[in-house]
Amino acid sequence: MKTPSHPWSFRQRLRARAFGWRGSKLAIERLKEALGELETVARDDPETAAEGAILLMERLWPALQAVDSSSGALGNATNKTVHELIEILLAAPAEGACLERQLDRLWTAIEEDGVDFLSEVRDRWGELYGVQALAAQGRTDEAIRYAEQSLGLNDGPSDMARTCEEILLAAGRGEEAYRRFAYTANRAGSHLATFRAIKKKYSDKAPRAILDDLIAQTPGEEGKWFATAKTLGLLDLARGSPVDIGTLLRAARDLQESNPRFALQAAVAALRWMVAGRFYELRAGDVWDARRFALETAEVTGQAETIQAFLDELTSSADTDTFVRQQLEAPYGVRRLTPRA
């Protein structure tokens, strides 16, 4: 890539301390002139315009530092100018040594900016050449590597993941985007919201497959995906992963009429985890509620004999938690209140 050279008129008009305390109006005029000059050059020579844009950003603080900006007019004009300068930069992506040199100049200008004129440059740092520009050139893998190195350090993992996901999706590499970045990029305020965001973006994925992948990526949080499974009607989630007993019992109680099959699965899951001793501070009432919900719902679903056999098996098994066995051995309808040791 060539190194453009251009006799910019704004060099002299926007030199260091070019404006005094009351020079706001003149400074705004000079910014408009400089931006117009750059936009004219950009039509035919975007590379030269990009160099000029960096030069102008380097001169903003030195030229405007003495001006009274209390009215806000200068700040608004400067913000607009910087925004347009960024667009000029993005339209003429650099590479190699030129890219490194331009990035170094921009970062130095940001560090020396006394009043944050260049805040948008800092906020959009990931877009400037290193990520979006590389992607626009079809250099997808380089864009991803740059994003992981720069955005991961400056903006945090979620921003980095979203950027990388967008790049891969735009490049037609949806499976890779899903596998590498979908969870982090779409993490929301709840597990259900996270699932829905991912499902909306990856509509070709089966709901169960997405849920299985999310569970695999969040070890120790398997049970927290139960609400999502309940919404989706995926009845078998609670079989393989311990879920909060209150969540299971509420599902077994609340869904007896609207979704008896799911309610029965919830009650059975609660009993399985109880007998395995996987719940802390278990109360006798919890055991009895789970048993009652299971029996009541089994009558509705035509599985009364199967569930009774299941309860008999739990009661007779040597592996059943002692406290739980004591509660299950009591006749149905009579609650034993023996405290747990």
C-alpha cells in the first residue's frame, strides 16, 4: 500500500493553540472546512483521506484546548466531526505496517486527548481496521484473531464474542459461530432468555440440541436450565441433572392440569434426587408432597400402577436415603414428622 501525501489546508488552520478563549465560532467553521476537504478527497482517494482523518484527529486537542466550550456548541461540532472521520477511516482499511502505524497514531492521540474529543474512537476501537475492516476484505480468520486479542482485552468477552459471531455468520460459517461464540455472545438476564436469543439466531438448530449444548457449557448449572426445559416441554431434562427441589415441586403441583405428563416427570425427578441424598435440609413435607403429586398425576395419565411400583422400589432399595425411606414407609395420607438426623 502506498503512503499518501497531501497538502492539507487544515494543517495551518488547525495548528496548536490556533484559537483563543472566545474562538468557538471560528473553530467550528474550521472543523466544517476540514471535514469538507477530507470528504472531497475521499471520493477519489480514500487512502489519502484516511491519512488526513488521522492527522485531523491528532490536531483536535492541540488546536482547541484553549477555547471556551461551556456552551456545548464546540463539543457537538467536534463529536460530529470525529464520527465522520471514523467513517472515512472505515471506508479505507489499511493493512500490514501501515495499519500498525495508523493504530499507533490513533492510540497516542486518544491518550493525549485532554477533554475526550476522541471518545468515540476509543469506543469503536474494535471496528477501526483490526476487526471489521479485515472482515470486509474477506480475511475472516485474521479478523477473528484480532478481535480475540484486542476486543477481549479492551471491551470484555461478551463484546468480543458478539463481534466474532457476527463476522462468522456474515461469512456463512454459522456452525463455527454457534460452536465458538453463541453462548457468550447471547448470554442474557435469565437462562430462558439466553436460550431464546440463541434459538432465534440459529433457527436451524433443534431446541433440545441447543439446550444440551448450553448445559454442557455451564457445568454445575444444569438444574437452572429446568425452567427452559419446562417451557419447551422437554420432559427428560431433570432426569440427568439435579434441579432445585422447590422448582421441581412447584412444577409438579402447578402443571397437574395443564401439563400432567411434565408434572409427573417433575415429581418423579424430585423423588429420584431425594432418595439419592442430593438435597440439603430436606423436610418430611417435601417427600410427602413429591409422593402425593406423583400418585395424583399418575391417576390422570393412566400410570398409577407404574408409579406405585416405582415408589415400592424406592422404599425397599438399600440405596435410598434413610430419612426419605422413613417418610415413604408411612402409609399414604399419614405424615411422619420424624426429624432428619
